[in-house]
Amino acid sequence: MSFAQLIGRYRRLQQDLAITYSARPWHSGRIDRLADELAETERQLAVMVPLGEQDVAIQADWRKR
């Protein structure tokens, strides 16, 4: 998966998690799954971008949108 695809997935997961948290009653299984997927996506992003360049690369990609 490319960096741009991972950023898109990360954003989508964040939105889905926010929507799921706003629903009552909470669906804890879905929240757990989304949190796990979000953490995995963050790990994949961290591997793709060298440590000192992570903030710069992510900020540059977010400004494009």
C-alpha cells in the first residue's frame, strides 16, 4: 500500500472511530476493531517514513487535501 493510500485509510479509520464513539450505545467490538486497525496503519506509516521526516511528510500530504 502506498503512503497516500495509508494516509487515506488512516483518515477513514479516524472518522469511522469518531462516528462509532458518537453512537449510543457504544459498540465496543467495533471500537476495538477500529482502534486495532488504526494502530496497525500507524505502524505501517512509521515504517515507510524515516523517523525525522515523519511529521514533515504527513503534514505535506494533509495540506494537499
